[in-house]
Amino acid sequence: KQFVRDWLKNNNLAGDPNIKSIPAEIVEKTSALYHECQERICR
């Protein structure tokens, strides 16, 4: 989640309740980070 929080903060969107969507590249990177965490935990 921190990756998304950082992106929101860096784009002056943190705390904005009107965010319509997050760019696909951010969603994909977040998904990859979660997958990496899962892989590390399940080794």
C-alpha cells in the first residue's frame, strides 16, 4: 500500500476523495510488488 500512498502524495492527490482512477502502470506495479511479497512469504 505504501507504493500507492507515495504515488498519491507525489501527485498531490493524498486525501482527495474525488480520485476517479489510478493509472494502469501504478496498478500493475502495485500488483507486482504484492506478488513479490507473496513469493517471499511462501518460499
